[in-house]
Amino acid sequence: MDIVKQTDTPFYYYDMDVLRSTLEEINCQIEGHPFIVHYAVKANGNPLILKEISKYNFGADLVSGGEIEAAIQAGFDARRMTFSGVGKTDWEIRTGLSHGIGCFNVESVPELDVINEIAHEMDTIANIAIRVNPDIDAHTHKYITTGTADNKFGINIEVLDQVIDHVATLPHLHLRSLHFHIGSQITLLQPYVMLCDTINGLLDHFEKKNIHFEMINVGGGLGIDYEHPEEHPMPDFKGYFDTFKNCLRLRPGQQLHFELGRAVVGGCGSLISRVVFVKETRNKKFVILDAGMTDLIRPALYSAHHKIVNLTAGDDRQPGVETYDVVGPVCESSDVFAIDCHLPLTRRGDLIAIRSAGAYGESMSSRYNMRRLPGSVFFSSK
Ligand code: LLP
């Protein structure tokens, strides 16, 4: 706690014990199955977080050249890397090829042609997966739904045969896999059951055509409990992996790949901030923090809920339960962390924790208003 009191706010506080037990739980659930979990680096690319995750035999799921470089730097094995994204540029494709990454998750026909061309120039073969848009509604926020027919990701099932025939004409591509990703912060298992049904149907279809895949990649998306982070510091990994164990008919020798981001790091991080002012207007009481939407944009961008805790007030400032709007200092009306939030009586200088911010917190921070980027502090009992 001393380190928290002494560090300049705002900063991200990462509990490495929580991260390690999450990684151990995932490895325990997949043991004895041909499953490979890739960590989705976009959720948190902090070098120390990446280094820790790479020690647990995870692959890396990447969406830019910068992420490929960061993952290599952190010690991830290039053969266990997947590279997704609808707009991979030539240098990013070259970066992936020069490191020999495990799989490009290809999202369109023009991208197939360009990867083939660049692989030809580099005298190599690119391992690829076709990213299929399975048209499944994951019942999540519209900005983080990715698997419905109306969004930009993947290739529609109707044209899959045609696209795979096209791949066969491109000599510098090696088709290894079909890739799927249906969205993020998915808290029900039903969408994954539907995904398994879709994949089973596709595997039957391609088997008839004598087309086989070494691996299937079901993407990520498993959600976390933002309401009750203490009770559920990690999601129900057993239920999640059991869904695939029970519902997906993998073929002999076929591997199943996952790309989990939020579920791996979401619970281990909090954004720690100090109260600059408590301000009362005619209708409202505001707690104004030194952290803003530049440090954690999820509430402003997705109306996302994060639990807010006054660390200073602790138990000794009872009974005062007040209702505040908790806001940041940025010159935008959307710079709000919570509306009508119940907190103990809160004063200038109090330390505030915004919980469950390990995923898509630090990695989405910006320097808007020329603010400093948040720092990071790591707690470890070992
Ligand atoms: N694989 C692909 C192809 C993805 O697009 C994503 C996330 C993942 C894996 C990892 O998904 P996860 O397991 O973390 O749900 N910024 C938003 C989330 C955007 C997710 C984008 N894609 C948020 O803060 O909620």
C-alpha cells in the first residue's frame, strides 16, 4: 500500500498474483487437450505484463506490426503468433513474414493476394487462416460485436468455398486454419455453443470436399464480472473451455486455438487516482479525479461500468454514503467514470481505485489535452 501512496497519480496498479493465478487456471483447464491459448496483446501491451504471460507458454494474438515487435521483445514464440486485422499494411505483413509467425488471419480476398505477392518477393510461404464471419450475435455492446454479417470483419460463409478455391491458386500461401471471433465481453456461453454448431457444420462440409484444417481458431471474447471484481477476480474458465470440449467436434490431430485478452488481464488491474476537488452544483455532487478518459476511455466510449472504490475512506468514514458523479478533468462532457455512484463521504486528496481496468485501460490511453500517460505499479507477494 505504501507504494500506492507514494506514487504520482494517476497510475495503473497491477496485482501480479491475480495475473499469475489467472494464467495458472487457464493452463489447468486446457491441460490434456489440444488447445493453445494466445494472449490478445491489444488488451494490455505493458512490457512487464507481456513478459509474465509469455512465461506461461501462451501464444500471442496481434493486430499490428508494433504488437508483433512487442511480443517478440517480450519473448513470445513467433510460431505461436496469430496476426488479425482488416487493414494489414505491407510493412506489417513483411514484419510478420520475416519473423515467421504462425498464422495470418486473413480478412479479405485482396489481402490474400497481397500476402501471397509479398511472400513470393520474400521467397517464403505464409501460413494463413481464413477469418470467417459466422453471423452470430454475441449480445454485447454494438461497438465490440464483431461476428455479425453487417460488420467489417471476416469473410461471409456464403463465399467461403470460392475464397478457398482461390487460395489453392496462390502458391505462397499455406492454408492452416479457419478463424472466428464473435465479439468481446461475452458473458453468456450460448453464443459459443452457436459458434461450435457453425464450425461443426463447416468442418463436415469441407471434409466432404477433402479439405482439412490443421487447426481451428475460435478467437476470444470471454467477459469478466465488472460488478463484483472481489467475488470473481477471473471468469468461469471451466465453463468456457468445457463448452468447446463438449460442443466442438475436432478432427483427429486438429488443434483448437483461442485468443483471450480481457479474461486474462482484466481482473488484475485498477486505475488509481486522487480526488482533486469535490464540487457541488445545484443538482449534483461531483468527485473530480486527476484520472480522466485519456487514462481509461471505456466508460466514455462504451458507457462501460467499472466499480469505483474510495481507498482512503476505508471503513472509518462511515456512515456517510453519498451519491456522486465521478468525473475526470478532460475538457469533454463524456469524461465521466460513473453517474450517481454511491461512495463514502469523499474529500480532496482521497485515493480512488477504478477496478477491473487491466484490459483495454492502459492500452487505450492517449495524450489528448497533452496529458501525461498514466504510469504503472506492480504488486507481487513473491
Ligand atoms: N481476437 C480478435 C480477432 C479480436 O478482435 C479481439 C478483440 C480479441 C481476440 C480479444 O478479445 P477479448 O478476449 O479481449 O474480448 N476495447 C474494447 C474491446 C475491443 C475488443 C477488440 N477485439 C473494450 O474495452 O471493451
